[in-house]
Amino acid sequence: MKNVLISFFLVCFIGFSANAQTRRSTQKQRPARQAGAEKKAPGPAAPTVLPPPPLRNTNTKEEEIIRVDTDLVTTPVSVMDRNGRFIPGLKKKDFKIFENGTPQQITFFQSEETPFTVILMIDTSPSTKYHIDEIHWAALTFVNQLRPADKVMVMSFDQRAKILCEPTTDKKTLYAAIYSANFGSGTSLYDAIDSVTNMGLVSVPGRKAVVIFTDGVDTTSRRASYESTVAGVEEVDALFYPIRYDTQEQMNAAGNQIAGMPGITLPQGMSTRMRGASTAEYARGRSYLEELAANSGGRIFEANAITNLEKAFSGVAEELRRRYSIGYYANTDRVPGERKSIKIQVARPGSVVRAKNNYVVKRSRSDPPDPNAPAND
């Protein structure tokens, strides 16, 4: 019995020693990265610079605001009065819809009020520095119109587009992001719009909008163009609301100030006019923003003409939050990839209808595969 007890204690002692040695060995082998990580204090998150968007697949349209399930076409519709207020209480019988001019029978109708997501795009190019305080105030005013469930992403763009804040409902985070935008050189407005339309955010279900504070003048885009981005907004589930600032006078004044500096002598024939400051370029910028709004179903605001900013943005928020959805089974021929025009009428005097005016027919699951479509890896 004595020998048994001695053997038992020896086994326990050897096991205890082995475990202790294993723990010491493990502690020695652990890399010093844990200690280093504890010493490293987290700093403020750097802005995310957007990379070039992936190439679009032009043979298949996957991001249509007008949803098509076989032959069922559904589209969101906002109906406002002339003061920009949403008109509630409309019924299916109050609407008429036409596809390529042919009347359609409405088979689906719904009135809904849902939260939405907004992308605020702040132009931080040299030309907007003269209005940056107004732009900051306008962006904050828009954020203050939102309800607790509405989300906002903040972006800035000069020669490059940067994400300053991912979608959030926290207003303190949004305020900090709005004021964190730094000025840079150039204005790649077309590239910035192209990056937004290629975001996964704009293709997920839910009401979305893009509010752009800019003068509309592009000077440095390389990937995208006026035409490509105007066409691109038709294919995404987002309304575009440009807030246009006229910066031409300040840009010309800056050029004249350079010319008047002592010791500055320009070569003969050289102008002090800055790139992107001509009357033609500003007219093109205004036209561009107007087309973005029209093609997406949104609307444009002239910042200089807004007498009540809070009222205007309150109307936009209401327009985004409340909408009607209309659906019909198309009675026209349907060819995948074909563009169809849509016109919606409302039997309410003085009403303003805002909706997409066209869509692209998507391929049905029952359709044979497109021989021209690229093969998936």
C-alpha cells in the first residue's frame, strides 16, 4: 500500500511539472506582438480613397431601379404638390402608366413609408473653397432633417474621391465627417459619380439618394465622362439631388488677382483665366447636374436661389421617405437589353410626379443564355 501511494504522488508530481513547463514554453514562444499591440494607441480613421470601379458588364443589367420579375415591372413613384410636399392618400385608380406610349393595366399598388440611405458628396476642389462654409452648413441642415433610422454616408472629392464616413445614423460622427474634408487640386466630378454608381450600396434593396454639393464643373476626370455617368445613373436604385453653387465670379476674380500681382508679367497671348472658369464650362456643368437629376428621378437646386434651406431639404427627406410603388405586367414585346420608356400620370390637379422615365429589360431566368455574354469564371 505504501508503494502504491508513493507511485501515485510521483505520477502527480511529474504531470504537474510537465504542465508548468508547457505553460512556460508557450509563454516564451508567444510573439511580442501582443505587447506591442497594447502600446500602440488607435488613431483616427483615415479617409478611404476610392479605387477605380470595376468594369460594367454591358450585356447584363443587374442594377435597375425598376425591378422586373419575368414580365412584372414595378417602379417607385413620388407625388408632390407644387410646394414640394408629399401627397398622401392616393389610390390605384388615381394613376395611369404607359410603356412606350401603350397604356398598361396596374396590377400592383402599394403606399409605403420607409427609412432611406443618403450619400452626401462634398466638392472640395479649389473652386468651391469660396463657398465651403455654406456647403458645410447646407450638409448639416440636410442631416438634421433625417429621422433616427435614416443613414448617411459622407464623401468628398477633388481629383480623387474619398469616403469620410460609412453609412451611419450617428449625427456626431456625421458632423465630424462633414468638417473633416480637406481641399485638394482638380475636380474629378465624373469619376466620383462613376465610383458612386458602382458601389454595392446603391444596388441593395431600400430607398437611396445621392446629394451632391458642387458647381458641376469637371476638370480632371480620366475614367468617366459626362455621357457615361449621365447614362449610368439610369441603371442604379438611387435618386440624385445636386445642390449647385455658382463659383464662376470668384474663380475669375482669383485669376485677375494673379494678373495684378506686382512683378507678374504673363507671356503675350497667355490668359489668367483658370481652367474650368469659362462661361461655357459653367453652362455645361449646370446642364450636367440637370441631367443627373432628370435621369435618376431626383431634382436640382440652385443654392443661390434657395430662400429657405431647411424647408427645401425637409421636402427632399419627405420625398425620399414616402413613396408609392406601382407594378404592371407589360403587354408589349420584350427583348432583353431593350430600353423601354415609361410615363406615369396622376389624376390630381397641380401634382408633380417624380419617377424614372425608362428602364432596361432584364433577361428572364427562363430565357436561353445570351451567346454574346462573357463567360463567368
